[in-house]
Amino acid sequence: MSFKEGQQFSLKKIDQPYESGVNFTKLSTEGLEELWKHTLNNGMHGLCFSMYEDGQGPGNKITEHQVDRRMQVIKPYTKWVRSFSCIEGNEFIPRMAHKHGINTLVGAWLGDDLEKNEEELEALIALAKEGCVDIAAVGNEVMYREELTEAQLLEYILRVKEALPGIPVGYVDAYYEFTQRPKIAKACDVILANCYPYWEGCSQEDSLNHIQKMFGEAVDAAQGKKVIITESGWPSEGGSLRGAFSSKENAMRYFINVQKWSKEANIDLFYFSSFDESWKVGTEGDVGAYWGLWDKNEKLKF
């Protein structure tokens, strides 16, 4: 989640033409479901990996078998997976991904617990030396959460870059953080930007234009470096935020549009997320449990 007060959708901010996306007005519900299935079956660049079953959450130790089972579910649909941590069973994600021929964007989860940060960074470096890491992400939205200083984060990024000279190293945060923090953008080999029209209260109808604007801002901050959209998605139920409404239809429409646009524009995008995870209700409200393409029982939603 990367919503911040002051970061709100506005048509007035869009001052150039954008891809308008699919015209859904003539599609029945059945037609929308068929187009969603067709888009999914065509495959996607990347998918954020949801590790936790119902009743599980961060802090639970997850088994290799559980990760492998879920990896086999998503294998036919994605070229890359993204993980968020390197401990407590998360280390199995890049290993199982490579076992199944899937590329990996592997993240070390950072926060205000400095001892745990060390454990995460050491595990990330070890996984990379095993050959399981194709892109390394040093932290996720830790500037947004204000859990570290910029100087602390820069030290972590530079340490991982020094340890892994042959692997692209970046940091994941909301797209606007790279504009506001040029030192971090400069330190990264690749810019890893989270882009959520939903969390900025944008309607589904305007969401494709808005994510293109978000991506454009990240590209400007990158100054020639590659930009990857590391998270973007839409909840299938759970409520609303200003003009953004969660529903199965809106989730399908958003998925179809961003997959079509990112493929045609040759943009690497990791969709959020693979499976619904109930534990997220505590941090994001009701919508937190409904971002998956598959439900919590690993069944395709639509």
C-alpha cells in the first residue's frame, strides 16, 4: 500500500495524451470474464508472490512444500515472480521459482528493527550467491513508512551493490518517492516503482491514464535508468476510497488494461497479487484481503 495524503488523482494533472485502453461498455459480464481469462492465459511479465494461507501471516514459518505448490499454480502464467523478504520461509520463493524456470525479483524486508535488517540483508546476499536472484530489492516502502532515514537506506543499498556486482540492485517504493529522493534514485541500478491508482482514489475508468502518469513521473526521476512497476493491482471486493471502488468487474477491467498497455509499451510490470491473503485486513482494511487473481483457496476468481 502506498497512499499518502496529497497524492490524489486529478485529471488536471494529465497534460499529454495517453493510451485509453479497452472499451468495456459493450461487454457483458460473461464477455468480460472471457476477456480476463484470455488476458491471463496470454501470460504476464511478473507477479507478486503471495505466500500465506488463511490464518497465516508475517512471523509464521512457511514450508518449502507450501511455496512449491503455489509456484506450480502460477507457473503457466508468469515469467517473473517478486518476493518481499528473505527469511521465515520467504527464502524458498526464489529457489522454487528458479526450479520451475521463473526469473526472480527478490526483496529484503527492511524496517526499524536493525538486527532483523541485518538478517534480511545477509539472507539476500546468500540467495544471490546461490544463483537465485536476478534483481535484488533492498527494502520496500521503508521511506513511505518512515522507518529508516535516507542515509541508513543508502548505506544498505550500497552494501548490497558492493556484495553483488553482477546483479542489478534497486529499492522499491511509491513512484513519487524517487522524485522526492534523488539520492536514492541515483544509488539504484534500476528504479522499482509501486503504482496504485486505487490508493489515490482514482476511478477505474481513469485508472489506466493515471498509472501511465505515475510511470512517467518515475521515468523522469530515473534519468535514463530502467523503471520497473513492481506493484499494481485492484481489489475485487472490500469497499472504496473516494472515486475508487472495489468490485470483481473493476478488478477484471484493471487487470486487462494494464496487461495490454504494459505489453504494448514494453514495460515490465509485476501485478499485485497472486493469491488473496486474509492477514492484510489488519493493515489495509477490508480490501486488503482481496487483491489476488486467485482466491485464498488457490482457485481462479473469475
